Amino acid sequence: MKGIVKRFPGVLANDNVDFELQRGEIHALLGENGAGKSTLMNILAGLYRPDAGAILVNGRPVHFSSPRDAIRAGIGMVHQHFMLVPSQTVTENILLGLDEPRFLLNLKKYDQVIEDLGERFGLKVDPRAKVWQLSVGEQQRVEILKMLYRGAQVLVMDEPTAVLAPLEIEGLFTTLRAMVAEGKSVIFISHKLQEVMEISDRVTVLRRGKVTASGIPTEQVTREELARLMVGRDVIFQLDKQPQPPGELILQVDDLHAENDKGIPALRGVSLNVRCNEIVGIAGVAGNGQRELAQVLTGLRKCTGGSIRFKGEIINDKSPRCSIDLGMAHVPEDRTHVGSSPNLSITDNAIMKKYHREPISRGWMLDMPAASQFAQELKRAYDIIAPNVDTPARLLSGGNLQRLILAREISGEPSLIIAMQPTRGLDVGAIEGVHRLLLAQRSAGAGILLISEELDELLSLSDRVYVLYEGKIMGEVTISNGSDSSELVEKIGLMMTGTPLEQINEGIAG
Ligand SMILES: Nc1ncnc2c1ncn2[C@@H]1O[C@H](COP(=O)(O)OP(=O)(O)OP(=O)(O)O)[C@@H](O)[C@H]1O
Ligand SMILES: [Mg+2]
């Protein structure tokens, strides 16, 4: 890609970008939130047209006016939000939109073709399964298969690991390696620098739409140097967390039971507590009840047994509004559907928990100037990058949307914050910012329940960590400044795979 320029109203998303990809390499594309990575790749995949610049494939200039053109030139992209039809099978999804087969009658033959293709690249998925039955990781495999089936020589993956569990990430890396071994190439976008160090051959870094490092061999850089190239300053990976005695009990959960969407028990007797001035972590592999726990605590899902006490009051049967009024904040896992309303403006999203109260509500009406002023203050204080507060939330980059949600939740001065994966998809600089915000809330007296799959994050922020496995708490560990982190990691790791703490301690004692 040569001299690519792409302008959106109020932003220069790509400012004269050069990008070079070689055959048989995994090339990482890095940059802060809003740096222009997805824009550049959407241009390469035929979704956007550049305002200036050229794309050359094997030395020949190409012009894409749709993703179909791009795939014809061998370029396929897997987006972060999958584009599959839930009610159709894997094979049907893969064949969708292709001229072959004319008649969907001999579909069985294609099941085998898809299965063989999956085998070749280590992409395990049942071709006959309906897409709605698949996990997120499996759906991603279908998206990759779809591109491979269409003959992709270049696969663009936009933050593929953000939605995967650690084991699934290993699987994806195996697939990517199998692809480059066959002479295909991969462009890999991720904010997780250790992944980039592990999987990529070369790295290109974007900052505010411009290239700051172009195709440097990964082995020649360190994680710290990459972070500096991305954000233009040093990033502190180790936070300093001041010891602080916990305050009074604010959340008490006893023997909580709940079912998941399929009606299967997801929480099976969870008991835990959170105090003021304390960050309590919940560790565990995704899908062990974390989502249901966050939903039940915030009133978005009914429990089937047990009790939740918030500030001494039982809230199991109360509405989310009641918890909000008592001072509960919620940073949900799903930013685009639960955390925000994509088609509403920054202002409308910012006032969502305040619209019924003065000064934003005035009798039966909204005081729009007051609302917009409030949103502008948040935008400034939390450094949300957008042309103005009337911008629809869907146009914000991932990191800026998360800042908006945090700004709304924290500005209400909550006494309890339920935060699920609050730093997923954020760049290293933004992660540092979120961690600071959470620690500041802890000092200010809030209790924080932090549900995360990032063990490093849990260990550096939490005062205590519970481990959730198949809807049960396997045990609890306390983290102090002097704790031996390798021993903690080992204990937590064992609990994450289903060994209760007592058993681990017995093992150590024996
Ligand atoms: N369709 C669009 N309309 C208007 N502005 C857009 C559009 N798409 C992206 N932008 C803006 O262009 C800039 C670059 O966005 P882009 O999504 O490419 O960033 P990114 O590097 O992928 O960030 P992230 O790591 O957060 O995903 C941002 O300021 C974003 O708000
Ligand atoms: Mg992006």
C-alpha cells in the first residue's frame, strides 16, 4: 500500500501510509486506539475506498470497489464482529454468496470439502453445526475457513485474540503458522504485545494515522520499545498500588444460583464478598459463569436461588435502576450492545444514567444544553477523541468507546463497580489509564469487582482473587505487595482447571 490517505469528518484516519507485506510472513500492525489500523485494513479488504494512494498486489496496481474484488485478488479479512447467519450451518455460511454450487441440493459433498480444509489448517469445527450453536472461537474459525475457501492468499485479522480464551489463542496461532508454511501471508492486529512478540515476523506501527515504524523484524525490538512507538511515551507496565486496609462490607453474595441462556445451571452456589477500598478479582477461563455472575449482580438476569446484599439491602428481585440509585456502576463485557447504544450520540450515551435527574431532567423534558455540557466535560476529563459530542457512538474507535462508558459509570461516584473485561481491546496506554482510574476509585472508597481473563491484570490490581470454575468458587487468595507471584499464578492456574484450594494446600502440606 503506497501513500494511502483516508479522511473522515473531523479526522485524518490514514495520513500518507505506506505498508508492505511479504509472502509467507506474519506481519503485526500495531497502534493506539484510533490510530487508523482498522481503517487501513478496511481499505485493503475493499470495504472503504482511499482518498489517495495505491494498492499493488504482486507489483500490479489494483482497484477494489467491494470486498468481492479484494478476495478475487486474494485478500480476505476477518472482522472483529463476525458476519455469519446464525440459523444456517457452517457449510451454508461458507458457501453463501458464491456462484458454486448452483443448487443447494448436494450440500453433503461440500461438508467433506470444508472438513478437509479445516483439517489442513488445524481449524476444528463441525461443518454440519448451525452457527448459533458455536462458541465465539468456533465462529472465528468459520470466518477464517470462509476466506480460505475463497482462495485467500493474504488474511487480515483485526484483533482476533480479543475474543478468545488462552487455549483458543494457541489454536489460532497454530493455524496462522500452518498458513504461512504454505506461502500465505497474515496481517495480525493486536494490542497484546506479548502475542505480537510471539507470533509475528515483522511489525509496523501507526500513530495518529502515520507510520512510526515500518516493517521492523520483531526479534530486533522489545515490548517496551513497541509501547513507546505506539503511544509516543514510556508506558509503565508495573503499577504502584498502595496498601490500603479494606473498609466496610458493601457487597455480600450467598449461595447464588443462576441459569445461562440455554437454561443450564451457570452459577452453582457462589458466595463472595467485596468491601470498600478493595479490588476483588474473579479469575477463570471464559464461560465458567463470569457473564452470568455480572448479569445477576447488576440485575440484568434473574437468579434462581441465593441472595445478593448491596449495602445491607437484598437486591435480587430489584430492578437495575434500584441498584444504580444505590450507587452501583457497571462496565459490561459487551460494549457495543450493552454498554452503549451505537446509534445514539456521545451526549445521549453519557446521560443514560442521569437523564431522569436534575439538572439534566427538567420536569418532563431534557435540558439539552445541560446534557451537552455534561458530555463535553466528560469528553475533556476522560480524553475521549471524537470530533464533537454529537458524534454517534458507533463511529468511536474501540478504546474511545470504552473511555466513554467508564466516564459515564465513574462520574456517578459509585460505591460499587462491577467491571467485566474493562481493558479488552484497549491499547497499552489506555490500559494504563483504566488501571489508574480503578485504583483511584479504590482509594476514593469504592469497592470493585473485577472480572477478567488477564491474570497479569488481576494480580497487579486486586487485593483478593476468587477463582470461578464451572459456576463454583474454587477458592480465594489474598494478594499483598510481598506475595510470591509465581506461587500465586500456580495456585490460581490449578483452581482455574478445577482443583479446589483445600486440595492444593493439602498437596503442598503433604
Ligand atoms: N466510518 C467512520 N466514520 C467516521 N470516522 C471514522 C470511521 N471509521 C473510523 N473513524 C475514525 O477514524 C479514526 C481511526 O479509526 P480506526 O477504527 O481505524 O482506529 P484503530 O486503529 O482500528 O483503533 P482501535 O484500536 O481502537 O480499534 C478514529 O478517530 C475513528 O473515530
Ligand atoms: Mg480497530
